[in-house]
Amino acid sequence: MSAEPELPRAARVFISFVGLLRTNRFAVAPEQTTSFLAAIQLLGPRSLEDIRHAALATLAPPPERRATFDRLFDLHFRGNEAIERVDDGEDDETVRLQEEARGNDEPLLSDEVNESGLAAARAEALVERRFAQLSTTDALRRLSREAPRRLPKRRGHRRMRARSGPYADLRRTLRDSVRSDGEILRLGRLKRRQRPRKVLLLIDVSGSMKTRTEENMKFAHTLVQAAPNVEVFTFGTRLTRITRPMRLKRREQALNAAAHVVSDWDGGTRIGDALQAFLAVPRFGGYARGAAVIIVSDGLERGEPDALRDAVAKLSRRAWRVSWLTPLAAGPGFRPQTEALVAIERFVDDLVDGGSSASIVAHVLALGQRRVA
């Protein structure tokens, strides 16, 4: 029996794009894939837009999912380049990450699923998670009580009255001078109002963080309830926005809703791909601009650290401050040992302990003591 002919190298990138579409629930028949390759060969494309038109004509994405199709196309073919496409507001909360080519599409074996919670894996394992009866710790009570006044602030554009400030309040000064026959006794002052700074929370829910997942989710819910402008994402083998479930007031209800939204609990670890996908979606990437970014992850990455390093570098240029909280930084003399943490160390402002709710809360509340910009 003769072996099947190997695909030409030039065609592999197009075949893998079809696989990415199927991963994200696009129905693509084998005949459409063949037509896609034939259209590219016929057109002899000179630009990515030619390839996009060939894909639209042959793969036929449904009109209501056209925006998702375009984002996946840009993510696959443009890679790490900045995407300037304006978001159209489509409410897609989950981005699935494309698996590396493994020769064939064998199913995930049971021994590939990370059940120990001690080592990082790359393979995707989709599971449903149930949260136990939830109790509030002293650290979370402290966060709920002190967050409104201690979370970081930024200077707004509007001004307010003040005893001292860099701006003169001429209107108030002239009004007061009427009472003293036009004599100015005291010059009124103005200062810029302070507004709560955006907070972006990214939580690792992979198997290596299994023992911390429940506490981290409780922390996320408390933070969303205590602060007005918080966005929460989870990542493992997928990137999922869970801000909407976290806004439910009752914690049990919020975490159960999040458990149904997130499907990659306790699975593989693909931090670099997740952060790249986050930055590739304009609506998501905008959440990081000027924000206090908090990443709760052990940093055990199975992939190449280049993607992670590039993503964290881009994130640091957009954000006000990037904090990486890892359970590995438990001791006072912690020095990063994993290849991923070494790669991102110079791009983060804080690389501190994230092994307990008390340490995470203490660090988040201390962010408000940083210089207001």
C-alpha cells in the first residue's frame, strides 16, 4: 500500500487556518477546503486581502459571524502584528487557541489530561467545574472594605475646588470678590479630579493552578463587586471573558455562571497564545490601555517563551502597570527559575507572591500607593 502524499509546505498554512475555523465552530466541508486551495492557486494572491476574499468566497462563513471570521483570519495570518481593525461590538467572549500541528488529529488521551495540578501541559482538556460551598475569608472582607479608597486612581480631565492646586478658580474668585466690594481677598484654587483606574485581571485556570482556582475566582468576584471598572478573563487553552458573570451580586450564583462559561478548567497551559489572542481582539486589547494589569499565574508555559515575551512586552506598553502574581514566589528571596518567568521579568513591574488570597489582596491594595499618573 502506497503512503499518502505529503501536503506541500506552502499549503499547510491554509489547511491549518481551516482547522482553526473548525475549532471555533465554523462548519467547513472537505470540498470547501479543496475549493479554497484551488482559488488561491487560481488567483495567485499578491496580498492577504486576496487570500481573505478567496476564503470568504469558498469557506462561506455565516453573515452573523463575519466579524469573528475576520479576527481569526488576522490572528492566523498576521500573527504578532498590530491589528488596526475596528471592533464592531460582536459579543464573542471566548477565543479558542489553535493547537500546534501534531501530524494527525488524534483524540486527547486520558493520560494527557493534567490531573495532578503540579505540571504544565499544552493539550486542551474541556471539563465542567463545580465550586464547593463558598466562604468569605478575612482577606476578601478586607478587600471589599478597603478597595474603594485604596485601589489605584488616575487624574481625570474635569477639575474640582481645592484648598490648594495648580489651577486658579477665576469664576469662584470673582464671585467672592463681589462680597468685598471688588477686592480679592483669596484666590480660589482648582485641581483635577481623581477617577478609579481600570483594572484588568487575567486568571490562569490550567491544571498547574488547580489548587488555587477556586480562591482566585472568589477574589475576582470580590474585586468586581468592590470596584467600578474591572475586567476579568480566564486562560488555559482558551481565552474567556467572565466579567459579566462576575457582576452577579451573589457569589455562588456568579461562580456557577462562570463555571458554565469557561470550558478549559484544569487543562493545558498556553499563556503566550492566550495573551497574543487577547491583544489581537481590539475590544479586548482596549481594556488594557492605561489599566492596572494583574496576571495570576505560575508561569509554567509549555510552549516557546518568545510568544509570551512579545505579548507581555506589548501589554506593558499599553498598561499603566503590569503585576505578575505567581505561587512560586513564596519566599522573600525569590528569583525566577522557569524559562517563561525569566523571559518576562524585565517587562513586568511586579513579580510577587500569588500563592494565597492574603498576599494577592495585600498587593492589589498596595497598588493605590503608586504615583498617580
